[in-house]
Amino acid sequence: MSSLSLFDIPSLFQYQFFVLALIGGTLAAIVSSWIGLFLILRKESMLVDGVAHTAFGGVALGLFIGIDPILGALVVSAVSVYGITYMRRKGLAQSDSAIAVMLAIGFSLGIIIISMANGFNVELLSYLFGSILTMSYNDVIVLSVLTLGAIGFLVFFYKEMLALTFDEDGAHMQGIPVQGMTMAFNLLVAVTIALSIKVIGIILVVALMVLPGLTALQLHRSFKSTLVASSLFGIFATIMGIILSALFNVATSGVIVFTAAGVFLFVAAYQRLA
Amino acid sequence: MEPIIEVQELVVKRGPSEVISEASFVIERGDYVGIMGPNGGGKTTLVLALLGMLPKEKGSIRIMGEDIESFDQWDKVGYVSQYAINFDSHFPLTVRELVGLGRVNRKNLGRFRKKEDWKAVDEALEAMNITNLARKRIGQLSGGQRQRAFVAKSLVSKPELLMLDEPVTDLDPVSRERFFKRLSNLNQMKGLTILIVSHDLTAIFCRMSRVLCVNKQVHSAAITEETVPDDILRKGYGDHFHFVFHRELCKGVFVDEQS
């Protein structure tokens, strides 16, 4: 397929797959950037990478037993994130070691299943690197419902999440149910990772969750402004990534991450030079 | 006077060792209490036990007339930990947002903030004279401004009891004096009961109404004109301790509120 020109952009909107990709990508970008900002501030960015790689086992399991691979990824991600939290809380392992252990277990599960199945390697690749242009109506509906759920949680418990992200002990003392809130947030992390896999793939999901928040933090604004800026950067990178990848006929997930990284570098440089 | 904290034969352990041993004392409503003692003597442990954040091995703690196990009015207790100001200075939070966090508690879980919440925030900012810093990010504040912002956060729920753990460690003498003066005003004008862990003996003996000297055991004494600090201090620090006390120095470093 040859590359398109800028004048071809309006014509892309005639294609349903393109519109669905934009809607799905925007929804994933909003929820990923919000959850990602909290993770950055909790110093748990690498949790995303670990859990996403663990989700590889879930995708393989889903393909193997014939259920939606994203559902498989969701279940395994949730088990993984709670496993990591449990190991940390009980002192079985430090944060980075706990992530490494769960990543290895999840990935090993995937490799074992692939070797047993002998047949879905190509399909598996689409989950490793994302396949946003193959989004269906159903995918977008599921993404919309879960995005609304995640945003609803963060809007209703905004002040509690901010309090415990800033000072967990202080939040506990103020009577905030820290453990319950953390468990709910961890579930959101697992859901967000599982949903973002379709958009950007297992390997690059950490970028979609971390880069927008990191970019917004360069602006040195209030928390509310940072949260809004984070979602705007996420949406911009995703939409631009989808359009540019269509124009130049290259991998969408890679272009989304490159755009997000480019925006981060630009904003960081501007803030230091201005 | 009505007791706000009653402690009877309290024993607190950290690991296998007893950090607080058989402590009994009473803090009355409106008291301004200095908690002092040697490093490792158990000051922070005592404060954490009074906040219900450390389990007690033996004895009883009653807060506002209620046993600590059943006490649920923690919004009436403000607390600034010694680690509170050591936050990540890149955290994107303005002073107003920080102070607003003091209004978050179990009772308003999942509820949107109301006008009265922000009014309380503005009052707390005013009480600590940091209204002009409301929009500043907390990472941009000086040490003294940080302390005031955190005290404002603990004041915003309109507590009846305020506990501060070594809040003046990093402050220069002028900022420290100014800080203690503000707390004195809150104590005298609003009747707020204040417990403050500090090594500033001048501030304790000149400004406060009671002292707790903590060195595994807790020695409590009211501070009056007749108080001989040596008697209290030697119980905590040992017999070699001698407090050189000049009445005229009791005024400390004077700073006016506007400067």
C-alpha cells in the first residue's frame, strides 16, 4: 500500500475502521493517562510494564481455550496486580522483585501455551504490538463502558485518591479506607492495561500510560490541571499516531508512542529553555 | 478542666522492646503541651499510640472521653508528622489543594466538595497567614512556608486537638519563633489543645502550659512560674543535665506578625 498525502486525511473518515480506531484510541488514552498519572506519583510506573507482560499469558490462555483474549488478559492482569501487592505487603518481596516474579510467571505461561497450541502465533503478534485498526463496534462499546466506569471511580473518589497518593499514612489516619481504595485502584490498573493492549499492544502499553502524565508533570501546575493536561497529551498522541500511521503506512502503536515521546521531549525542552 | 487525653499505665512495644513503659498522664482541654526527651526516647511512638496508629500492649488511652478503640471522631484530631514535609517536591499540588486534603475523611467519602469545605480551607490559610501562597505549588515553598501549609491542612477540619511531631527541626530561629507564636495564638484565641514534639526547650518552658518528658517513661508536669525545669529534665535526660535558664531570654527571638 502506498503512502497517502495530507489531503487524503478527510477521506479516511469515510472508513468505519478508522473512525472506530479514533474513538477507541481516545477512550483508551483518557483512562490510561489518568490512571498513569496516579501510578507515576505513586512511583509504580514499572508495575504497568510488569503486569502488561504478565497479560501475555492471559492473551495466550484466551486464544488457547477459545475465549476473548482480552478477557484472559484482564483476569491474568488482575491476578498479577494483586499478587504483586500481596508480596509487597507481606514482605515476601520488594516492589521491583515482586514485579519481576509476576512478569516471569505470566510470560512463561504464555510461552508454554504457545508451544502446546502451535497455531496462533500471528494472532498473538497483534496483541503484542496492538491492532487498533481492527477494532470492532463491540470493542468500542466494551471500552466505552469500562472507560466510563474508571472515570466515574476517579471523579467520585478524586479527593480520596489524591490524599492517599500524596500521603498514604496521613490518609489512613484521616479515616480513608486506604486498603479498599488501593484494591479498587489496582483493579482499574488491570482493566486499563487489558483494554490498552488492543490499542497499543502488550509491549508498548506502559508508554501510553506513563508518557502523557510525565509530559503533563513538566508543566508544573496544580494536580487538577496536570490531570487534564495528561489526558489532552494522551488524546493528542493517540489521534496523531493513528493519522500519521495511516499517512505513512507504518505501525500505529509505534507512531503513537513516538508521538507521545516527541511531545514529552518538546514540552520538557520548552520548559527548561523558556 | 475537662480532660481531652487520659493515659493509664500505657505500655507500647516496637518489635520485642518496650518503648513506652507504664505511662500515666492527663492532658486537659486547652493545654499547650511540649513533648521532649532524648533521641530514641519514644516521643514519636507515644504520639503514634495517641493517634491509634500503633497498638498498645497494655493500659488504656481515652481521647475526648472515649476509649481509643471505639473513638471515631478523628476529624477532630489534627496531626502533622515529622516526615510530612519531606514529600516529593515535584508532586503537582498547590497549597490550596494540599490544605483541601485535610477535609477528606470517612464521613464525606465519595462526596463532592461543597462551598463550606473551600471556606474552611480559606480560613485555615488565613489562620496560618499563607493566603498569598494558595496558588503556589508546594514544591516551591520554603521550609517555614511548608510547615505552615501542613499545619493549615491539619487545621482545616477544625480539630479540637492538634499533634505535631518535630515541626520546627529545619527552621531558622526567627521562623521557629514565628511558628510557635502562631500556635500560641491558636491555643489562646481558639482554645485548641496542642501537643508538640520539640527539642526547643526555650519555647516549651516559655510558651507552653505542660511538658511531657519522654524517655521510655513519661514524666508530666504543669509549667508555672515556679516550675524548675531541671527537676523535669533530669528525669528524662539524666542527672548530669543542668538547664541554664535566663528569665529575660524567655522572650526568645521576637518577630512581629507582618515581617
